[in-house]
Amino acid sequence: MVGRGSRQPRTCPVLFAIFLLILSGHLVRTASEHDPYKILGVSRSASQAEIKRAYKNLAKEWHPDKNRDPKAEDMFIKISKSYEILSNEERRSNFDRYGQMDENQPTGHSQYHSFRGFQNSFYFDESFFHFSRSRDFADSKYLLHHAQFNSDVLPDSYKRPYLIKVTSEWCFACIHIEPVWKEAVQELEPLGVGIGIVDLGYERRLASQLGAHRAPSIIGLVNGRVTFFHQAVVREHLRQFIEDLLPHKLVEKVTDESYLAFLAGWQAENKPSVILFDHFPVFPLLYKLTAFTFRDYVRFGYVNQFDKHSTQLQQRFNVNTYAPTMLLFKEDTEKPVDVIRVKGMKRQIMDEFVSNNKFLQVPRLISQQLFDDLCPVKQFHRRRKYCVLLITGEEQDFLEGNKAFLDFASANKKEVLRFAYVYQRHQQPLCQTLLHNQAVLSPQVVILERRSPAGKVVYRSMSSGWNGSEEDKYRLHEQLELLQKDPTYLSSDATLPELNNEMAPIFIIQWMNVAYDYILQIYDDLLYSNWREMMPILSLIFSALFILFGTVIIQAFSEPGESKPEKPKPKEKPQTVDDASSRATSSRPPKKDFVEVTELTDITYTSNLVKLRPGHINVVLVLTNTSKAALLKKFAKEVFSFSGTQTLHFSFLNADKHRHWMPSLLQLTSDTMQSKGHSDEDEDDESSDYSGHVLALNGHKKYFCLFRPVFTGDDPTDSSSETSSDKDGTVPKRVSSRATSIEVHHKLDRLGLWMERLMEGTLSRLRVPAWPTLDDATTNSSTES
């Protein structure tokens, strides 16, 4: 028994303290060993040129292929990582400030970064725990970086699939899949599959873009779409995973019964056809990968040589079973234009065979991409290519000329010449530019050369057209010979518009394809519980459901009276001057950004005045030839705010053309007033200047309101200067001689106020028994009587 007061020896704390001292010393030494500046042997103020020079020298010295030192491989990796850090300004700045090796770690909080540095150093030096490195030196060529992925790998995924492994230096589980991964790479890379490796510790931004948050992970990339591999890491599963990522119907099965229909599809799809004869019962992965690369240019078919339904096909084209055979057909479906037989068919041989024959002899221009590939822009004369273009139609009348053009192209194959045709109905902008907006009554041949990617071309067209005769062939051949001797033979130039994509799917098909991809992604994430990637989609779905059910609940608990739809109000009658006196309204905002002002002439006089619809008012401006421009501009400005009223119309009357109309109208008004007991003080003078007067004419009720120009110096409150009549309704006074002193652009200064009183109905109305005509003789006779 040990008493309560006795003390135990402190052996464990002492040993633990010694262990920490040893560990801390080792970590400090390890941190100094992995300082990128010390590894490259440069100072912290070294320039990029000095860093690059040091890296090249050390890389040559420690390259494992040249240096037999057992530590050469590790040293070379350290040199490469150090250069990656110091060559990137952002990474270098983070390392200088916080001592961190990863650019994607958050900045600030030095204690946090010190701990991260401690942790990274703890796991980085695996030799401290006698643990061999899991990364092979051969994997370094597959390492992907964020910028490289977006600039190279992502666009290239539309031509070949990629298999990407996400790993980490401290990933123990990655060791178990490494042998299988190497076998899969050795098998799939020669077939054309792209290989990539993402280091989760150094490329966290790229890993986040791919949606990979743990190691190890295997990802498939096709057409820019990321798909995760969820099965057991077995070589056969990885191969099947790549094959499943490829689009369906890349290769069509061809038999004795279907080969004619397959070869005849060249015209509808505008592509050559390739048929592979091999002994496999299913399509070889190598062939499917080749078809995926060239799917935009060539159609692919496959014949199983051991199938009893392909015997006649093999005999027809003399295909032997001892070696895989590829036949390539163009416009002629009876005879292949190229044949290749190779034991152990390889990807490089297939690519070269197809790429040399990916165009028809005379393809149809159906897209801008095909035009760019067929007739590229060449800067040097020796590399120039001339495009001989037939502008034709698809009707029966054009078939003979089209076939003659194909025969001519087949007989005149040259490296510098490319033959093509285009249907005017499908590519109207292009044809109108080359033919100067002329319709194609007969086929036309145009020789052109592209000078810039922006569409600039030089060209020359055959003046006599093209009907396929021997004379046309001789004339075209002669022009092509002259062109090769003298490039300036192409005398015309133009800028061509971009071609329409005739094979582009309609909008609904594109939308369905995108929706299908999203459904597959959601299904895949739900099936494998990839909740981190599913959170944005689930958040969107739940937000939509919340808004939907929230609206339903609010409507369910709202008062019954609120849910009843209000009865539509009866349509109000258009406001006119007649009912404006009962209620004052402000002028409605105009519905147009301009004012329609028509001239009162012999043609428009009856419809705009005499037979004007009931309730409608025509506001007429009186002007002369000299004051027309200034008054119309001022008139439009003053009445613009009232132009939205549907019952108002705006016109002008030229007093120089119809000088008797205004005096005749005032004379009729004076006669009416005299018959009612009113007397006129003065007689109207036809020679008076009526320019700037405005009349509001009600043709149906035969009355009008008159606006006289504002006198210079008049009191703004003087209503006599705003209206045409006295407030007691007497005849308006003769135009004062002072009106001549008013400048033209000031005559309509108070027209806006007058228009407001017109809409309010407070202006006096002058009635006439009948409207005078615009004809001078009729006006004079009516006045004299």
C-alpha cells in the first residue's frame, strides 16, 4: 500500500517531453529541407528568370533517367514542386507570408496556418514512419492543374474521354488501387483515353470544380460532363465505365440487308462512311473511341465477320477474315475510295486513315465549322487553298448540273483545290453576298479564297453560270489554271456572313437533352448519397416547394371576400371636349414617342373635319411656308403630352395655299353672332397674319375654339391672350397688328395652358352653320353670298 502522501516517479512525462523535443527538432529540420527557396538554391528576392534557370539546372541534374542515385526521384519531385510554388506569384506570396504550400488555403490566422504547416510536414516526410511513397514517378506526367484542365483537358473531352484519379500524398487507401490503376492506364491510354491525376492537397480548386472532396476518387470526363466511378476498382470495371460514358449509336451494325441503306446515308448526313470488318461479336472499344473522335465528320459501321448475315457483304468487297479491314466510302457506294488491312489495328493507324478522308469529294456546306475546316485561312501563298463553290438548288431540275460538278471535281483532284456546293434556300445570306442579291435561276460557280477568320474573301464567279456541259467544264478548268498562275485573278472581295448550322437540333430537342443530363446527375447523386454535390439542387427544389405550398396555404387561410375576383369595370367612354366640363382630368401620357400631324388638304379635309367621328376633336395649327418648320416643331412639343388621348387629332393648315379659309370661317362666325344680336367691332382682314393660330374643331357639332398667339409683353394672367374669344362668348377680335411683333418661335408659348383648358371644357365655343371648303372659288362664292 502506498500512502496518500507518497509521490510516484514522473517517468512518463519526462519521456513524453523528450519525444516532443525530438519530434519538434525533426519537424524543424524537415520544414527547412522542404523550403522551396533552399531546394532550388535561390534567395527570397530572386527573380522569375533566376528561379527558372535554377530549376532547369537542377532538373537536368536530378532527373531519374540521367541520375542513378536512389534519392534522385524524390529530389526531382521536390524540385518540381518547389518550382510550381515559386513560379506562381500567388503561391509564392502565400508561402512568403504564411509558410504554406497550397494556394487554395485561406489566408490570415497565422496560428491556424502554423498548425497546418505542422500537419503537412508531419505527413509529408513519410520516411519518418518508414512508409514508402505511393506516387510513382511515371504519374507526374499525368498531373493536372486548374488552368491546364480548363484550357486543354476540358475542350479535349469533346474528342476523347478522360479517366481522372483524385489522390493525395497522405491517402493510405490510394495504395490499394494503385496496381489496378496502372494496369487500366496501360490498357486504355493506347486506345485513346486521356489520363489525368489530381492531387487533392495541391489542386483543391480543381478538385472542388470536379466535385471531388475525398481521396481516392475516380472520375470520367466526356463532353465536359463529370461522372464518378462507384464500383469496385477492377480493370474490367474501369474499361466498362469508359465505354458506358460514350454516347450511344456511335457505331451502327451493318449486315447484308442493311449495308445499302447505311451507305446511302451519306447524302442526308453529308459525311463519308467507314465500315470495319472484324471478328468480335460486339463493337471493339478502340473502334468506338475512334468513332467518338470523328463523329462530326464520318459515319461508322461495323460488320462481324463470323456473322452468317454478313457473308454476301464480305464476298462483294473481297474482305478476308485473317485481318481487320476498314473500307471508306464517299459519294460512290459501289466502290470504296480507300481500304486498309492491318493485323493488330492500332489507334494511330485508324486516326490517320479517317483524318485523311473525313470530307466527301464535294461536300455540302452546312455549318461554319465545316466551312472553316474545308477552306481554312492560309497566310502564305504556298499553303493557300481555293474553294470552288457551286451555288445550286435541291430541286429535280438541278440534279444533272450537280452530278456534272461532282464528276468535274473527281477528275480534277488537287491539294490546293477544295470543291463544295451549297443550297441557296438554306444559306441565303452567303449566296446573296456572293451573287449580289440575285436569285439562282441556274447553278452558279464561285471560286473564292478566305483571307481572314472574320469572313473576308476574294472571289470570282463564272459569268455564264453552270449547266454541266463540256463547255462549262472546259471554261472552269481554264479559270482554275489561270488562278494557279496568277492569284490576283480573284478580283472581287466581300465579307461573308456566318453560315447557318443546318444540322443543329431544334430548341426543344436541346432542352430535352439538357434535362436528361440533369435527371441522370440527380439520380446518380441520390443513388450514391453524394450529398455535398446534391445540396445546391436540393436547396433549389425545397425553395420552390416552399414558395408553392406557402402560396397555397396563404390563399387557403385568407378571407373569403379577398379570394373573389373583382368584377371587371365597364369600359369608360373616351373623354371628349363635350363631357370635359363635368369633370376635369389630367392629360394622359402619350402612347407613342412622336406626334402624328397631318396636313389638311383637299383629300384629307372631309375625313378630318367635315365627317369627323362624334366626340372627336381635330386640333389644327395655321402656318405659312416661312414659319412651317419652326411652328411644327413647337406645336409638336406643346401637344406631345396630350397625344395619348384617342379622341384628339392633330393637323396643320397652310395659309399660303388656302388663304381664304380662315377669313371665311371667321366671317361665318360673325354672321352667326350678328343674327343672335351681337355686333362685330371691326371687319376681318384677309391679309392679316394668321400663322400661329390654333383651332380645336368639332366637325360633328360644328363648333370650334380658337387660340391666338401670345403678344410680346402681355400679362401671363391675361386670359384674352390665351383664348380666342371673350369669356362672354362674343366674336373674337380681329388679329391685332401687334402679332406681327411676335417672334415665330414664341407664338405657341402658351399653347400648353390652352390645351389644358380645352381638355377641362372651360373654353368658349364658336359655332358655325357649315364648314367652309378649302377651294378658293367655293370659298369666295360662299363668302359673297
